[in-house]
Amino acid sequence: MGVVYGLTVVALGLIALSLSGTIVGSFAPTGEVFGLTLDNYRRIAADARVPGILWRTIQLGLGTVFVVMAVALPMAWILGRTDFKWKTVLFAALAAKLAIPGFITAMAYVWLFNPSSGLVNQLLGQTSIDGTPAFDVYQMWWICLLQGLVLVPGAVFMLLPAIRNLDASLEEAALTAGVPRPQVFLRIVVPLLAPAVLAVAVFYFIIAVEMFDFVAIIGFGDGGEVLVLRIYRALVETGGLPQYGTAGVYGMILFVLCIGAIVGYVRLLRDARRFAVVGGKRRMMAPVVLGRWHGVATSYAVIWFVLTVALPVITLAWVTLTPFFQPPSQEAFQSISLAGFVDGFSYLAEPALNTLGIMIGAVTVAISFSIALTWVVTRSRSPLAKWADAAVFLAPAVPTVVSATAFQVFGIAIYQWLPLYGTLWLMIAAMGTRMVTYCSRTMNSAALQLAPELEEAGWVSGLSPFAAFRHIFVPLMMPAIFYAALMVGMLSARDLTLPLIMGGGRTPLVSTLIFDLQTNGEYNSAAAIALYMIVVLVALALFARRLTGLGEAGLGRDGR
């Protein structure tokens, strides 16, 4: 089993690198990569803007979580506990939304609600050029709203198992005693769901403060900043060499913020046992009949779909088809052409190949590491197992922008022996390592459902442990492996943060191409390529859902 343990050690080493590289870089002197100085910490500690940046980052996280939970919790309740008749359609919409990159949604909303030239402001005849605009997207609350809306699908899929696993006996006893259903919900259901809800909220706080897509594309009209924006500017917008020391210190601040949230998450999981009511005799609650509220639930789902999928896609199509920014009118319809789609396609050759390469590479790295980690955690008796599981579990506390910085520092450190810096290979290593947590969580669940006796029987029959791993464990894990591979490929293709920081313009991907075209004002081509990307990724997402029933938590094909 030397290969399995070797892969596990390498995976843990790369996960550790995500943090250690940032720590090393934070002590680097200005304009250098390595060294030992506290000047970076002193300079940032003396910067009067830092408390404001930190507070704005916390506001961004809390605001996003509020939107996520306000939308996802009712939606998960509708799907898990009611007779809503459009469940299958809504599941498909949620799965499709997972495939649409956040930065594309941000780009579409900038084109719609830009105060100076946004299509909606033009349509209303109110722009910052004419006077006070009707809408100004460059506000904190806009970023919180949009980030929250695009994170809803993942939150729904995380909340569904907890909602569906509630024991019906407590609710039925209260209803039998004459307690009104709203009181039953508030006094029984809400407290029982509290650990799961709080855990999801903490998880999405971490995601919200590290998301780069919306703050990069929308930004803040008052010139304010958040931590991820400061890190990006220290690395990319310096006008000279990347300031790894400055980026490292801001990365450490962001890491401490995230690790604090992770510690809270772990404590919630530990205390969640006190709320356990699911036992061997658990009874399922009969679906709540929506009755006259069915129309309200349908409207609720439709509004979310319009805001997060339909409106951005329609905006992208309109921008692609028209030669310049203009609201719908008779003249605008007469100017429609397919030139934007043709121009966009002409940019795709190299970025598409690079994106395909990073998808294949990230899948290979993530799956290889994850299957080894899963075997060590669920099958071996090695003392490495608990440390491996803990390291993988805590890995999400390292934000993507911090991890990208660490791999950049690593690439420079080994450049004279192995020139990986600025190449697709280093990006693949970083992307694959980032995906290990997701893959291992998926595979661990599947592995725990497989009886170890199957492999033990192989040993008794004369197979070596490694042969049993190859011929028994891996084939039985193939459904989980295949599903994880599809999701890793999709997520790596849509990622913007890591390629933007690590690529440096030398290794363009489809995501960075869209970002660059939008930044340079080539809106038609950017919108066309974004539509191409959405079509491919949505097809992958729906394919994965069809194979695995993504998110339906045991529901049948008819949604019941």
C-alpha cells in the first residue's frame, strides 16, 4: 500500500503548503519573495484603513449569509416537507445554477444596473450622466444580495437532509395536543434544525468572505475594499513585482477570520448530538399540503430563478446581439446581429485548450489524492488517518486567494530546479488540491456504506492489500468517483480567482478571458463566450444530476 500512503502524504503536504506558503511570504521584505522581516506586519498594523477593511469584510460575510439563509431555508422546506408539485423542475434549476459562474452573474448585473450606462438606467432615462441614477450596483448591499442568491443551491442541498430527517413524532404529538402549526414550527422544528442551520450559515460565511468574483467585477462605489481585494491588488495591480509580503499579511488576517469560523463550525457539529432525534424507529412526516399557498411557493421559486438565471442569461444574449449598450427599442432590434458570437468564438482556441487541460488535470489530481485519503481514513488503522481527516476538514479555512498566493510562492521557491511558476502545471496542482476536500467528503460517505468484509475476503483469497484496493475497493467506489470527477471538472472550469492570480496573463483560461474582455470593454465577445461557457457547464451539471439524483435526497423521479 506504499502508493496509497505516498499519495496521502503528498496530498497532506500540498494542503499544508496552502497555508505555509502564505506564512513564509508574509515575512518577505518588500519586492522580494523570501526573507525574514516584521516590516510587513508593522506597516499594515499602522495602516488606519485596516480596521475598516476588516469590518467591511465581516459585513460582506454576514450580509451574504443573511440572504443565503433567507432564501435557501424556505426553499429547502418547500422541497423537503411539502407537496410542492414542481420539485423535479426546481431541482433541475438548482443544479443548473450551480454551473453558472458567479462572475458571469456579476458581469450581467453590472451591465444592467451600472449607474452611468446600465441598460435598466438607460431604459428609465436615469443615469449618473443625466443626474441621479435609478440604480447603482456599486454598493455593498448589491454584492451581498447577488452573492447570497448565487449561493442558494448549495445551501439548499446542505439543508435538505436535516429537514427530511426530522422525526415526525414530536410534531404530531404537538399537533394532536392542539398546538397551532405555526407554533409547532417555531417551538419544535426551528430549535431542532438550529444546529444544521447555524453550521450551514458558518460555512457560507467563510465562502462569502473569500469570494472574489463579485468584489472584483462590481467593486464598491465609495472606493472601499475587502481583504480579498487587497490581496489581489498586492499581487496583480502593483505596477511592478508582486508584493508577496503585503499579500501574505492580508492573507493571514483572512485565514484567522476563516479559521475562527471553522472552529465555531466544529463546535456546532460536536454539540449537535444534543439535538439528535433520529433513531431506528423514526417516522416520516406526511407532506404539508400547500393548498392556496402553492401559488406563493411557485412564485417564490420563479422569482429566484429569474433573478439568478433568466435575467443574467437574457442580458448576456442581448449584449452579444447588439453592437453597443442600448436598451430594447425598435432601433435596437434592427441592429441585432450574430457578429458577437463569431467574434467571441475567435478568441477561444488557446483558452479553451488550457481550460480543458486544467479540467482533466484537476480531476486527475483531486481524484487520485481523494481515493487514497478515503482509504486511509475509512479502512486503515494508521495513526495518520485522524490527522489526514482533520487536515482535509480544516482545508476550506484557507481561502482560495490565500492558497493561490501560497502556490505562487512555492513555484518561485523551486523555479531553479523545476520551472513551474506561471505554468498550467502549477495551476493544476493548486486547483486539484483545492478540490480534495470536496472529493474526499463525497467519497468518505460512499466508503462508509461499503462493508470492509468485501476487501477482507479478497485478502483471504490471496490478494495483496493493494490488489484488493485496486480490484475491489476502487471499482465499488466508481459511482462516487465518477460523480466527484464530473463536479471537479465543472468547478475547475468555472473558477476565476485561482487562475486570475496564478495565470498572470501567461496562461489564459476561458474564465480569465471573459474577465479580461469585460475589463477592456469588449462586451459583445465577453457576453458571447460567457454564453458558450454556460451551455457547456449546465449540460455537465444536468448530466451529473441525472446520473446521481443530485440534491433530491432520496426523492423519486416524480419528486415525491
